[in-house]
Amino acid sequence: MTFTGFDICFFVLFFALVVGISMYKSRNERTSEDYFLASRGLSWWLIGFSIVAANISTEQFVGMAGQGAGAVGLAVSNWQLIGAAGIVLIAFTLLPRFLKAGIYTMPEFLEYRYNAATRAVMALITVVIYVSVLLTAVLYSGGIALRTIFGLELHRAVWIIAIIAGLYTTWGGLKAVAWADLFQGAALMLGGLTIFFIGLNACGGWEAFSARNADRLHMILKPDHAALPWTGVFSGMWIVTVYYCGLNQFIVQRTLAARTLRDGQTGVIFAAALWLLVPFAIVLPGILSFDLYGSQMARPDEAFPTLIRNLIPQGLRGFIFAAISGAVISSLASMLNSASTIFTMDIYHRMLDRRASQKRLVFLGRLLTLLFLTISCWLAPMLDDPKFGGVFQYIQQYQGYIWPGVTAVFLFGIFVDNAPGSAGVAGLVSGPVLYGLLQSYAPGLHFLIQVAVAFQLVLLIMGLITFWKPRWKPRPLPVRRDMDIRTEPKVKWLGAMVIAGVALFYIIFW
């Protein structure tokens, strides 16, 4: 693929603008609250775009579009649409509780509810998953996109992405990430929709395209479907949604930094509304690519890059390149910032040095950002081995080690106020063990069903521990006096409209 001078200038100017504004806006970060929570001053529109940019990466452009081009089709959109409905519900349930407590991280909440050991275990598990699975997969998928479209060598592509993301994330923390996400989130959605309409036109319009691909345009698949059976969607995906949208640090950290509850809730609902566009911006382009160029693709993960390489005209390539690069860079920056936040606040500050100065905490956060980035760059090329089954499948399957235990521990702790600290530790430890046993000894079960089974077994273990040795006096949560947690009626109506949009999509594409 060749670039015109305009394409090159657009790409360079776009990232100069992104990096320049994000670093300027975060130039005065001095304390840990400034660096890790953007001084708790994010407005709703920054939160919304930042959630979208953090969530949508080449993990989706490559992996989700690849599953759309493969055997799953439009049904892979279940991940995003169920997430859209779930994050709205979480905005009205879990978010007020977290903001009222004034916490920095999700592991911190577990200490207040259970004990310090539960916080430590949660922090360690989260950091390991972020570095070994999420950061690695995002870097790899971004490298694959650049290799397929532009012919770059995989190692070089990975390091280009890492350097850009590491620059502003290390400098300014969450505020820098949020401001960069404002531009990158808008670009990636606009870029994806542009590709959709160009691809649809090349296929002869919606009527011709849908007639040829009718079997791929369904949200609900058979119970024996190997990749995404409806039994897995309805039994285990809601557990994933609760974790990802309500307990996942790199998503929730934006809402913890909200200026007010109204900003946090409205930002979340705005992000959910943008998620309704994902099937059109990402999944359907994958199916369009299969329809047009299926014989040219060695693997489904090449669907989105192949569509770009063959259809995007000169003059638009710089914009599309910036949109795709921005997608991976924004997600990478978000995960880096969250991993360094958890390690700094939950492991170093809580367990090793309670009297550390604010300057030392910020320095450590920056140092850890660079360390985690280096480790992930080393691991990322290993995912090029076909045994991992595609980047999206790799991410979803291996995160199963964290979903059941973490979700069970949080929900049990919220609804059972006499749960002892030992129940929290047992839940976090048993979740990965049980899921690993199901992976080894019940490989015929879809991994979402394995998640559901492990989740129920963790709840059973925690219930037995609580029955045997309950806590006599519930642990009180801290209270942030300046936070009003009353939800405005208008915000509720906005949330209802998003859920109605999700329902309409299912009705049309059942």
C-alpha cells in the first residue's frame, strides 16, 4: 500500500496533535491522585470517549472482525451489545457505591470489604493478566495490522506502537490518556464506519450483501456451535460483562476519576451508545471482507487489514492508518496506566511502603509503565503461533482465569455483608484453579460455560466458608463526603434508551 504526501502529513499531524495536547493537559500532575485518577476531575464526554478508546483496539479490528469473517459472523457482536446493556446497569448499581467510597483501584475495595490479603491477591492476579494477556495481545494485534497492511516486520511494528503509547502515558498518567482517547476514540469510530460504507458499496449495497451472507447475519447461534453457542452467551457472558464493565480497572478507572456521579453515569451511558455502532464499524466490515476477498486471506484475522489494503483510496489511507494505530495505542496506554496504578497503590504503597511520598509514587508509576511495556513487547510476537487460535479467542479464553473468581468475590461481598476475609481469598484463589481444571478435563465445554460453572463453584465455596465462620460485624466502607450519589431522572432515561437500542438490534438480527 502506497501513501500520498497528504496521507503521510495527516498521519504525522494527527499524532503530533494527540501527543502534544495530552502532554500539555497533563503537565501539572504532582500527586498520586493527579497521576492515577486525573485529579478526580474528568467530565462525562472525556469519560465516554476514553472508555470506547480503551475498549476498542486492534483486538477488535483484527480479532473481532476476524471472527465475523470466520465461523461466528455477526454473533460476535454479542460481546459488545451485552456489554452495552451491562455497563448501563452497572452505572446505576456499582458505580455509585465505588464513587462514594473514593477508592483508587478495584483491589482496594476488596480490602475494605474483606481484608488486606484479598486486596493483595486481587492486585497480583490483575497485574499478571494485564501484562501477560491484555497488553501482549493488544501489541500483537496492532503489529499484525501494520504487517498485513504496510508490510512492516512484526517486531518493528510492535515497538513503534509501544513507543508512541509509552511516551504520553509515562508523562501524564490518566489525564494524558483520557485526552489522547478523545481524539483517538473519535477517529477509530469514524474510521470504522467509513470502511463499512466503502465496503458495502463494493459489495453492491445492503440487499445484495445480506442475500449472499444471510447465514452470517444472526446474533443467536446453535447450542452446539463450536465458537459461540447461545448456551455460552446466556450462561457465562453476563459474568464477563459484570467483570469487564464494572470491575475491570482499565475501564472503571475512568469512572473513578469522574468529577461527579452525573459525569460518571452519563459518560458510561455515552460509551454504551457508541458501542452500539461497533457491529457496523468492526464486525460487518469483517464479513464484507470475507465476501469480497475470502480467497485471499490465509486466516480470518486478516479480514479487516485486507479490506483496507484493497479498498481504501489514496487520500484516505493516512486517516485510516491513524485511526487503526490510535485504536491500539489508546488501549495500550489505558492498560499500562491501570497496571501501574494497581502495582503502585495496592502492592508497593499498601504492602511495602505506607509512608512513601507522593513524588515517589508518581515516579514508581512511570517506571512501572516502562517496565510493563518492555515485557509485553518481548511477549507479543510469540502470539504469531497458530496454536493460539486467533487473538480475540486468545484474549477471551485466557481471561477466563480471572473472570469467575473476581466476579464472584465482588458480588458475594456486596450482597453478603457477613462474609469473612478468608472467603475473599478463597474465592480469588479457587477461581483460576477451577477454570484451569475445566480447561484440562472438560475441553468439550465452551469456555463461557466453563466460566459459568467455575463461578457457581466459587460461590459455593465462599458460601460454605461464610456458613462455617461468618464475620460477626460487617466492615464499613469509607465515605467520600463531597460525593452526591443520587441519580438524576434524565440520566435514567438516557440509560433506558441505550438498552432499548440493544433490544432492537437483537430483534432485527435474531
